[in-house]
Amino acid sequence: MTTERVLWITGGGSGMGAASAAAAARSGWTVVLSGRRAEQLDAVADGIRADGGTAQVLPLDVTDPDAVRAARDTVIAEHGRLDGLVLAAGLNAPARRWDDQTMGSFQSIVDTNLTAVAIVTDAALPALRETGGVVVVISSYAGWSFQPGAGVAYSASKTALGSLTRSLNQQEAQHGVRATHLCPGDVATDFLAQRPQVPDEAARAVMLTPEDIGRTVAFVLDAPAHVRIDELVISPVSQR
């Protein structure tokens, strides 16, 4: 009898989160999709089910601690366990410099990219300790190597995810929990619309695809329990 493996994905309605969900489902994971846009989550779940996988939709604002804890309780009530967590929700803005950003925008970006990751991880940890679960923090190339165009708030928040991930690995290894700081380079997703100059089709053609990231996430999720992939950088050959 095969034990169900349950994966909770934030930012699961589009881009890298959706591709990670599809790849994990193909690998046999039961996928719980969270994000703010229910229609997009439903579309991703329908695609997974059509491909023979199992998916549940759980709309959520990851910056709301009470809502996150309630969602966690729903996952455990319905599945009895949690084996994996993929944190893919992200935010940036076209105004990225000290001379054009606002503190309101700065706070929103940090809230989504960093604080929400801590909120969801904290909520999920008790269940992950019971299963020796795996956490994949989808960060950025800018979280691994300083990228001048990535933005003040975005760069700061994504860089901090490296420390957050290392603290998880240092403190939670005794429970078998392991975490990966995944740092993708340029990926051709709708997230590119948040750049000051939106890349054209020629530029997108040489970028990574969401499916490239999905396969990478599935590789991490399916690693043996004694294997920890602390940090993983994946970039297109065209990355500068």
C-alpha cells in the first residue's frame, strides 16, 4: 500500500508554482494549491486532474497569518499529514530604485517575498516535523548573486530567504526536515510584466521555462530522505 504524499504549494495558480504543482502531481504527490486567485487555481487543478493527478484548491492570502493557520488546519484535517511545502508566491514592481520606489511598495514586496514565507513555514512546521518533510523556497538568481536591476525590495527580500532556509536546515535537521533555497535565473512567465522594460518574445525565447523549474522542484521533492539540497541555482545559458 502506497502512503499518500501531500504537498502544499503557495503561488500555485501560475508560473513556477503551477509548473511545480503539475510536475509533483505527475510524480505521485497529492497537491494542495494556494494563492489569491481562485479561478487560476481551479484551472491548474483541472489540468492536473486531467493528467491523472490529484489536486485540491485552497485559496489564500499568504500574508494573512490567521488565514494561513486556518488553511494549514484544513490541509491536515482533510489529508492527515503534510510531507512537502513549495513556496512560490512572489511580488515585484516596476519602480525598483531608491529614487522611484515608495515605502508602501517596499513593504508589500517584503511582506510577500519574505514575511509570508516565514508565516507559511511556521504554520507548516509541526506537520513537517512529523513526516520529515521537505521545503522548497523558490527564491531568485537575485537571492544568490546581486542583480542591479532586480530592485531594492526584491533583492533584499530574496537574499534574506537564503538565511531563512539555512536556519531551517540548521535547526530542524533533528526532525528530518530539509529545505532548499532554489534560485532561478530568468524564467519566461507573466512575472516579467512587472519589469520596468518588459522583455520581448526574442528575449523570452532564450529564458528558462516554468516547466524547467517544475522539473527541478520535483527533483528536490523526490530526493531520498537522507539527502538535503541546501541551495540550487538554475539559469539559462543566456543569463548575464
